[in-house]
Amino acid sequence: MTTLVLAGHGTRSARGEETLAGLRDLVRGGRRGTRVEQAFLEISSPLLADVLPGLPGPVVVVPLLLAGGYHVHIDLPSVIAEARPDAVLAAPLGPHALLTAVLARRLSAAGLRGADSVILGAAGSSDPAALADVRAAARLLSVRLSRPVTAAFAATGTPSVAEALERLRSGPAPRIALASYLLAPGFFQDRLEASGADLVAAPLGVDADLAALVWARFDQARLASTATVGGQARPGPVAAGLDRGVRTPAWPARRR
């Protein structure tokens, strides 16, 4: 039996840890015959490096990360190579249409209106590929909402959330809505909520679509594990290419 290990970054937020535990339990309920464990790179416990060696049989590590970046490309492969070199590393969760569906529901619950401008707020990264993943997620949400969506970042990356807000304030939209491209409450969600946007959606949180996406990444990694290099699955055509290359629509100018 293959074990699924959910690998998160870790958080100092008690609410964040509770949310991730709830997501783990929802994932476990999806396939009761498959063992599901949760571990973290740092801060929270248990640590991935401590969990991996004791697991029997094949292991697939699914990153609880919404974009590629240092943690996906450096940290996780390094931990796996040292603690469990036979484990397979799945693709990060985003971008994906299932995430888009959750984002749209969170915005609707926050009170999104048809005339609102929308920003997709993410933590950010120094890795250009990670920023590109967030921008691809913004394009998916743009198509879903039938309006432009600006990707912006709470920490590293341009534009910052503050810059995006300032730019959109000069436009015709009466309000600016901020979609949270975060998994759980914590430091970056607090930043988004303090940004001054007219409404800020809740993070992705515990959601059936998110749990389904975890299982999709798990299945993709298992199928791709026949072509591995150093214990890390090569991205197959589904895992790597399904949600990329989304074209940005040419939106008509809004009338004032």
C-alpha cells in the first residue's frame, strides 16, 4: 500500500495548524484504505524528515504548496533524498481548476459583486517560476469570474498587494475584492486582511475540492513514478501541463 504524506511548510498560527489538520482529515476520509500522514518542513510538527523514515512501503509526498519555488524544487527534494530516497514527490497543488472553484466560492461568500475589481493575493516568492504559477492561477480565476484578475504579493514579488490596490483605485470599479491564495489563516492572511481592500476572502481552507486535488496529485505522481530521477517523479503530461498555458482574455474596456 502506498502512503500519502501531506508536506506543508509549517505555521506559527494555531488556527492555521487547525485548518491544515482539518484538511488532512478530509483527505483521509476520501480513501479510507490509504494511509495518510501529515508533516512539515519547519516550525510545526511532526517534521517531514522525522516522519518519512518510519513509513512502510511506497511513499508519495504531496506538497501542500500552491506554487513551485524553493520549497518545492530545493527543500522537499533535499529532505526526501536524505530521509527517504525511494519516496516520490508529487507536483505542487497549483495552478489548477479545482483551486479556481474554491477561490470563486470564497469570494462569493465574502460578498463579491459583479462590478468589483479582483486581486489574487499570494504570499510571493523570489523564484520567478513560482510567481508565474500564481499569475497562471489568476488567469484561471479571471476566466471563471469573467473579469480581469490581478496577481499580487504580500511579501516578495511584483506588484505588491499595496501597489495593485493603488492601481485599481484609479479605475472605475466601486470596490476591490481580494481573493486569498493561501491555504490557511496565519501571518500572510493577516497581511491581506490589513491591506485596505474593500473585502477580503477567507483562505482556501478545508474544502472537498482541495482534498480531491490532493488525491489527483497523488495519483499523477504514482503513475509518473515509473520515470523517476533521484526519487523525484518527473512531471508527466497531466501533472505538469494540465493547467498551464492559460490564455489571458482580451477584456473590453469598462465604461465609466
